Amino acid sequence: MKFSSPFRPREKFLALEVMPSGVNGLFLSVDDEHRLVFEHFLRGIDLVKFFKKPWRRAAQQSWEGKYLFKDHRKVIAVADPSLATTIPIPVELAREPAEAKLPITVPELENLIAQEMAKIFNGCRTEAASRLHVHELDALLVGEKARAFKVDGNAVMDPAGFTGKKVTLLLELTFTSRELFEKLKQFFNAPEDFYFAESPQSRLASLSRVRKMPLNLVFADETDGTIPATSSLFVLEEGRGKDGYPILYRETFAWSFAQVFGRITSAFGVSGPVARELYGTYCGGGFSDAAARVFKRTIDPAFDELFAEVSKKKLKGSFYIDAPYGMPFGLPHRHGDAVFESMPLAEVFGAVGFAEGMATDGKEDAVALSAHALSRHLLPFVEAYFDKSDTELNRKLRRRLHWLAA
């Protein structure tokens, strides 16, 4: 399936991935042939120091709603689910009977949505604070998008101008911690829309362009060089019923690579970093046949635990594990109704119209990046690049609801 492609040649981007263990940034642009051009990759960015550099401050300066420099680089940021979370709320707006035969206007929609926000905001902030493990006052609203509109049950791109008794929509509220908000405040307050999203949700949205739901993503970040014993599972499913919206479930997944590396350290008496190196060598086919058989017997029980957890949760559909270590078996690999896959980055690019391949201009750090590392930045980038939420209504909502972010 092809999607509309509003390509903007020579536009520059900085795609940030914000994790508890650090911040990485991918500098890229789009050329005249609709190719992504790799420019540079930075690991371990200190956001405060990075954006205080004089030339970066100058690039972000604006006046009367416009940036001063043409080579301004747009910033896209996705965050670990422990640092940002999005809560989707189905909303039903009933119009006054006297107005049902009149065309819907943007100010009317803005007022109706704002009234609903006043009812649901506190409950959403409480849920966000629980997910982010912060005090409610430190869970800040940084994004609100109204989309997936229907007027009297009929899907429309924009309800303005239509007549009807009822408007339904999906309102997506994105929260982050006060600490991260302060580091990115200049972008949340920028003249243009700043794309900021929860990383797993953004990646699943991108994957849904080329794979049928349900989609499963096991997400685990390494914090301070350690691997938690459990991971987070995100499942994107089709909505239920006539007006159903896709549903994102999140829950604990009782498996991580800690099981794998624990068995390696116990069996061979090596440290954690060495265990990871040995595992990578094995997945890359670097062992002799005899050594590979011994290593396989060592780690197989850990993957039996993985498959047992998949069976226990009765998961089905495409299954992705977000970890840079690779898998000790060929992909795709079926287990019951679940199919383990590698991230289909090339397919996503093809679906949205990007040219095949990524221009690197011979830069060595581009070659060093794994397909996994690229997917962490580029799948959300696709969602940001083709994001259609910068509508008149959403711009008005952002201005009206800005006080809720304080």
C-alpha cells in the first residue's frame, strides 16, 4: 500500500532517542531523489549542554513565528516509555439540536473538545504519573492531537463544514516528566509543531503500515549498562466494533536477555560484557561447529522461557524484540501463532515512497550503525515526516491547552 508522500527535498532533521541510559541522535536529510541522507550519529548526548552551544541556539532562534535561518534543522524526539507516555481517549461530542443542521466550525469543535478535556484531564494525568513513576504535578502534558474523525458515524478527514448531530474522534494526550520537559522546553515552545512521541507506540504505528495487526513489540532499555529481568510488552490490535480505534495494550513481559547472559556467565565464568560479546559472536556465526553446539545447549533454555511466555500470553501476529543482540535462530521464526521477525525497515520505506537505500556519502559511522540501531530512529522518523496532525484545529488546541503543561 502506498501512502501520500509530501516530500520536502533538502529538509534537515535531528532524530533523537531519549532513554534512561542516555540520548542518541541521528542527523539526516532528504535529497532530491527522495532518499534519506545519513549525515552523522551521536551517542550519549547531554541535552542541556548540546542545545546551549552558541551555533545551536542561533539555529533555533525565531521571530514572529518563523525561524531566522533557512538551514534550520527540525528536531524529532521519541522517548522511552518510562519517560513519556501517550493516552488515547475516544471522545464523543454531541452538538446542540439547534446547530445539528448547521455546518460544523473549527471554533465550535475547539470549544467542545476543550470542555471534554476539562472532564478527563485529571484522570489522564493520574494515569500518566503512575506510568512515569512521578508525582502528578510532575507529569506534564506536552502533546494533544485530535484525529480519526467521524460525523454521525461517517469517517471524514476534517469535520469542519459537515453537518450532523454527533462528532466522534480519538484524542491523544502525550505526557512527559517535568525533568525531561525542562531539557526540551525550547522545542515544546517552538514556532512549529515539535514531534515528540513514546518510542514503542511510534514504532508500532510505522510497522502497521506494512504488517497486519496484531503487532507485538518487546521493549527493554539497558539502564546504566544493566539489563532488567523483565521487559515491557506492547501489543497493537485492531479496534472492536464499528467505531473501534486501534488499541495499544501494555504489560510486563517476564523475559529479557538477562536470562540469556546469566546462563552464559554461569556456564563459562565470564563477566556480563564478555557474555554479550560471546553471544554476538555466536549469532554472527563466529564459532566453530563444535563450540556452537556447546553454546547452543547453554542458551537454549533461556529461549525456551521466551517461547513459554509467548504461549502463556497467547500472543499472535508479527513479533519484534527490541534489542541489539540479534537472535540465535533465523528470522522469520514461527512459534504457535506468533512470528518472530526483524524490523522491516526497507518495506516501510517502500510503502511511504522513500527511495531504496540510504545515502551515506562514505561516512564511516553510518556503516557502523546496525540495522537495529537505524530502525530505532528511522521508524519513528517515518511517522514524524508523514504526520498530518498539524491542522488548524490541533494548532488551536495546543494554544488553548498550553496552560495544562505548566
